[in-house]
Amino acid sequence: MNFKDLSLEEIIKKINSKETTREEVFEYFIKRIDKYDSKLQAFNFVNYEWLNKKDWILSWIPLAIKDIFCEIWVPTTSSSKILTDFKPPYNATVIENLLKEWASSLWKVAMDEFAMWSTTESSAFKKPFNPWWNNRIPGGSSGWSATAVASWLAPAALWTDTGWSIRQPASMCNIVWFKPSYWRNSRFWVMAMASSLDCPWTLTKTVKDSALLYDVMNWYDPKENTSLPWKDLINPEIWNKKDLKWYKIWVPKEYFEEGLDEWVRNRIEEAIMKLQELWAEIKEVSLPMTKYAIATYYIIMPAEVSTNLSRYDGLRFWHNSTEDYNSMDELFINNRYEWFWDEAKRRIVLWSYVLSAWFYDAYFKKATQIRTLIIDDFNKAFEEVDAIVSPVSPNVAWKAWEKINDPVKMYLSDAYTIPASLAWLPGISVPAWFAESEDEEKEMLPVWLHILTPRLKEERLFEIAYVYEQATKFAEKIAPWFDN
Ligand code: GLN
């Protein structure tokens, strides 16, 4: 059976109605990986051992897993050389919850090193690849999770999003991104980048598939002190909805100012008109603190990174190479120098500075205060409105290696996604058709619309996104590079 054009929901239905078996599904995806991964190079590790397991209860649906989720005795590297041979002694709770239900987590897809950067160029092991135009980036840090799903190497993927890490890859590869409120899940044994922002969740082909995984994955974890002590379930009635009557959806004007590519703007405006056709009430709103979001994020996030990465010294999680040292400090320095990529070193050095006793108040404390004002902006808006929409990114996927030496340019492309991360909001992105690249190639690339709702209002998100998705069907277009 060919599962390529089927959503996760459809595959599960076919298994339940005995039209296919779990083994067949599993073998289908393994075969696709064998066939395409030599070209795509998406996977750091493929767990073929599952094929020999008798216990198929654990292996209904194979998911592509970002190499940041720890899985017991399975190589987990965060695409960093410093973790080359690391095999964790625990499962991440997110993985455990999926295993309990019906998924198998067996394939570790490449990513930007420790989820920093935005293009998958910083992976120690794999190169970026966009299934629409393969000389372009798939976004990052979860670029390979997105490429794997867009190329049907897996029916869905597990990723983490800190600032933009999956919204961008999902939209650059034309698949559905969804993130719940910060407290809906567990970060336990997910390698930490910036703990007050990291949010693990899923990438799927359809909005309904996201909701399906949401029902499974949002769960209380006693080992995670930020997880909510109750489970949320989506009311299936929402899938009957055909329009957005009575919904008040606002468009923040700050997201349409300087820096937004003209083509992207046009597509997003068309998408907003579509929402209006579906009877949503659209209004312009101001979120004045938006202009401080990038600066705030790029103080808080790397400061947390510099703390979290301090556990990697080349000894504790292994990758000690050097014999030539006179002290422990020198050993750690040598290892970090040799095994971290440039961005990790940059963040550790620069952002340790903002946490230092002399500069803490001027930078880190100020940034946390501004974060509160950004949250207040959203809270105020949500007193009057049901949802907020914006572009996901100011531009379409750019050429690989084009911005590699310009981190600031890279940071600026996070402008529309990080305010929501700082405010711990749930969000989803849906397709807004295709736009031309800014360069001379003028290649057509996907553009996506970002939808946000207040905290803990995930059901409303699914409802809006589903109605829009059904009315447009843009995501059904298939990436051109491989066998359609
Ligand atoms: N561009 C962001 C960064 O480099 C992406 C982080 C993320 O969401 N993982 O920090």
C-alpha cells in the first residue's frame, strides 16, 4: 500500500479497519528512508532494530524525532560533535507518552547544533536541504524534522521550538506547525537550550493530525515542575465547523512594517482576506512592545544557553579527545574549543557576560522586565480579541550558506515568532500560498500565516486553522524534488 498521500489520521484509520497492518506502515517508511536518505541526509540515526522486535504494540506509527529528545540507549547528539557517542540512560517523557499510546520513536533527524541557528547549517553531521529547492535552507533548528515530513520519510515529526525553530522550517517546507502553551508538556530529558522558552511538540501534514498528537502528548509530568496537572482534550465537534463567524481576529501593524518582503506581505494579506471571506471580523491592532522582542530574546535566550551548555565539558557526556592539558580548566577549554561549532562558542562567551555580576542588572534583568511588558501587550489585546495573525517569517527560504557569516541578519528573521515564545502563547501556522524568492532565481516558495490565541486556548487555534485549511487546501501541494 502507498501511504505517501495519507495523513496520520488516515493511516491510523486504515490500521484500525484492518486495511493495513502496523508492520506494513513501518516497513513502508523504512524503505522510503533507505531509498531517499542517501540524497537527503536527514537522519543522524535510524533504529533498524525495531524491525526485529516482536512486540509491535510499541510500533504503530514511526515518527521522525529531532536528535534532541533522549531515548534510552539510542544515540542522541543534538547534532553536536561533543555528544558524538552519547547514549542517554533515560527516555524523555514526551517520547514515553507517545510510546505508551501508539507511536514508535525510532529515527533521529539532524538539526542545528543544540537547536541554535536558523538554517540547519550548524549541524555537525548533515547539510541543509529544502525539498522545494534543494539549494535553499529548510529553516532551522528543526530543519530536518520538516524536510523528513515534507518528503514523506515520516508521517509526522517531533521537534522543539525555542524562538522560531519549527515555525520557520514548517513554513519553508510547507507543512503544519503547532505549539501549545509552554506548560502543556514536559521538557524532562529533552536537551535544554533555553529552558524558559523551549517547547517540544509536533509537525504534521494536516491540522487534524496536530490535534491528534496534541491529545496524546499533553500530559502532566511529576518530574517537570512547569507542567500542568491536568490533561486537555480537543472537542471533536470543532471539525464540523465551516466558517469563522463571530471570531475577532486582529492583525498587529508592527508585523507589517520595515523588513517584510513585499511578496510575503501580499500573500499574507490575501490569506487575511480569506479569513474575512470565512466571516471572521478582522481589525488592525498595535502591539507596541514588538520592536523590543528581538533584543529581549537575544539576551534571555543565549544567557540561558550559556548556562545550559556549561554541562558539556567533554568528560561528563563524553567526547574527550585531548591528552594535552595541565589542568581541568584547560581540558574543558580544549574540548569545548574543538567540539562546539562557532555559534555555541559565541553564545557561551558573549552571553556569560550579560549574566556576570557587573552587567546582570543592565542586561539580563532589564530583558526580563521587558519580557513582562511584551506579555502585557498580548494580554491586553486578548481581552478584546480571539486570535492574532501575522506572517511567520519576513522572507521565504534563502539560499544555503548565504547568511552563514552574518548572525545578526539571521537573528532578525525571527522577528515575528519570538514575541509569542517570550509570552508562552500557543500558536499554529497554516499555508498562505507561494511567493517568489527575492534573489535573481525568482523561485516559488511557500509562505505561511502564523495564528496565536491566548494561553491554554489551543482548541480555538485548531478550530480557526482547520476552517482555513479546509477552505484553501494549500498544504496539499507536494514538494517538487522527488517522486510525486
Ligand atoms: N533562531 C533561533 C536561535 O538561533 C532559533 C532557536 C530555536 O527555536 N531553536 O536561537
